[in-house]
Amino acid sequence: MGHERESAHALWVSAHPRSDSLTARLRDIGVARLREDGWGVDVADLYAERFDPVLVDEGGADVRAEQRRLLAADLVVLQFPLWWYGPPAMLKGWIDRVFERGFAYDVPDPATGRNRKYGDGGLVGRRALAVVTAGDRAGSIAPRGISGDVEDLFWPLLHGTFWYTGMEALAPHLITDVHGIDEKEADRLGHVLADRLGAIRTEAPIPYLPMTDEFYDHSIALHPHVTAGLTGGAAHRRPS
Amino acid sequence: MGHERESAHALWVSAHPRSDSLTARLRDIGVARLREDGWGVDVADLYAERFDPVLVDEGGADVRAEQRRLLAADLVVLQFPLWWYGPPAMLKGWIDRVFERGFAYDVPDPATGRNRKYGDGGLVGRRALAVVTAGDRAGSIAPRGISGDVEDLFWPLLHGTFWYTGMEALAPHLITDVHGIDEKEADRLGHVLADRLGAIRTEAPIPYLPMTDEFYDHSIALHPHVTAGLTGGAAHRRPS
């Protein structure tokens, strides 16, 4: 990450309409843990800050402010309840508006003139973690579960957003079966999250392949000999 | 669909900030074709109608109005530019707010008491089509393309939203390489779309499996003998 322990900064973005939500409780526990560990943490509660998620024109003072928050971060956490198997519109719109072309992706490389993306880009040097709460049962978000595999479900965010803009994508922190849980269980879930955050600097990210000629052809599909025979997200990872 | 040709209605929902966009042009061509074929078409231009996509509390007069529009439709078209491999926040929020529990899903079946979803639900009897424009090259949205396979990319919408609420999901109408196209090419793309719409009443939908005990267990994962050995979206289809 190129930073000493003392200088690490995190941006924690959350999107839930209620301040008494499980999302808020887990955020408070997670942010407290990061601060105990020496992180500077900037909390972006998009509902509380009344962020406008509707992209009309590019730019705007609010977009510039969010971009500065991103640039200051070594770790970006996006926390949200799973709505229709994706982020709430509030968070989707934060991405739509803030991750602008020329800022987050298609940043020209002065050496080659090539537009930087997929493993390179405006947000390179950062790692990104999605923290997601879902009402689904654990077994339903699985390779043969009715909701699909967790990394397939989050492919647009993990590969198409985090990795696309140069950030290292960490495996999503998915919490299932959240309907009707009590305070004790919420605290337990918070401690599990806090434990993970305690080791987040050194956790291995998903080993997605960079968009280079070594792996991809001109249509930007994998060369036949790369991860031969695989399709889906697994095809785009370095073989373990 | 249980309707004579004379009585068929479509709801065409589009989400693009510009009225001179390719989205608007394709919508106008598509809507004209449906009307020529005898459909009644309700056009919901979410930006022009200034829909509020931010879910705070459930319900609201605007949500009830959108729900009536859905209930009146035999065919639901959701048209959008692909932003970060998903719908713009404006459209995502229309789904977040309008597809309420008890309206679109988890509608109790009076006979069994079971909550209806995945092949059943509040929107059963309708078919749904996503019409999507993307800057990506065609080869990059493919089983080994860097953006992933089209039906994997749209899994949250096709299976997790359309099918979840009881609608038959049609294969997405994806248009790639849209940056910098001229008027002639836009018209050609419009005609391809219109041709498809001309046969949309009888097009075979994606044959997703219903959420019944025949196919899924109590964790809502597929029984081992169903589509044995498959994972991903293909596992949840009737074998052809």
C-alpha cells in the first residue's frame, strides 16, 4: 500500500435509510475497530449526507468532494443492504456520479497513451471491501443456491467497478439471514467483521488478471490458452 | 398471456438523462413498432418524469401510481445505458421503491400460505425485456470476455428481479459498441430492435426453474440431482 501504519486512511461509505439499522450498527463497530488499529476513517453516510444519486450532468461540487475523499483513502469500504441483488440506488448513484471517466478509469497513461483500467486506473493503490447484509438464507447464496454464487452476484462491483478502476477487490463480507436478529446476534456479527478488519491490510485480494496483452486479445476476451476451458468469474483469476 | 391481441399493453420504462440520447431514439422506434402492432404502450421516461429513486420509507403516492402502471402491463420493457455493469441509479431506485414486498413478491398464496416468488409472485402473467446499450465491444461481453457473459451480468435483473416477481424473463436485448455511432447506424439498431419486438408475444423466455420442492431444497439450493454438476445461471434453467 506504500504507507506506514500511522498514515493509513479508510473511507467507509454506507447506504441505509435508517440510523437504527443493522447497517449502522455494524458500521459503528467496524469504524471503531479500524480507529483502534490506527486508521484515520472518513465515514460517508450517504443518506445522512443527503447525497444526490441521480446523474444528470458530469461533475459538480459534491462529486469533486467525494472524489477527494476517495483519493485520500487506502481502503474503501462500501457497506449496504442487498436490494434486488445489488446496491441500493443511493450507493449505485454514488458510483455512477463519482467514478467519472478520466478520474476513476480511462486515465491516460502518459508513457503509452493507453487508457488505464482493469487492474490499473485512477484508484490504483487502494483496496476495496464490500460489506453486505442480506435477508437471504446462507444456502441460497451459493454456487447452486437460488440466488447464485456470491462472487457471481457481486461480479459487477468486484470486477466491473473495483478492479476496473484499479482497486484490489477483497472477497465480499456477506452477512445473511439478517431478518429479525436480536442485539446479541448483531454484536456477534459486528465482532466477526471487526476481526476481519483487524487483518485487512494484509488480506490477499481476489487475484483478477490485469487487462494486458498477455491475458486478453483485442476484443478484450481471454486468449484461448489463458485459464483454458473456464468461463465466468473464475476464468479471470490467476490460477491458484 | 391470457389476452387477445387487441387488449395487450406494454409499459416501457427508460432511464437516460438526455432526450437526444440513443436510448431515447431506440425507445421511440420500439414504442412506435409496438403501437403499429396493436399494443397500448405506456412510456415511463423516469428522468423526464423526475422520479425519485431514493427509498426512504415504503409506499408513497408516486409508488402506488407506478405499481398501477405495472399491473396494467402484459409486457414490461426496462431500457437503460449500462453503467458500471448495471442499471443507472434512477432505474435501480425505481425497482427498489416500486417492487415492494407484498406487491411484487412475498405475496401470500391463500391456498398454501406460502410466499410466492421465483416464477410466481405479484407480477406473474407478465413478460419482461431489458434493452441495454453499452460502450463495451461485443467480444468483451461474452463467456470469456473481460466483462463477463451477458446472462451472468444481468442475472440480478433477469433471475433476481424479473423471475423473482413472477415475470417471464426474455433474453436481454444488448447493443454494444455504441460510442460515436452515427444516425444511420442508430436507425439500423432501431430496426433490429423493432423486428424483435414484432415477435415478442411468442418469443420463448429463459426457462428458469420455479422455486418448488421438485427443484430446490430447504436452504433454497438445487437438489443434487437437478441439473447435476452445473453452477451459475445455467444450473437454474430447464435442461434443453
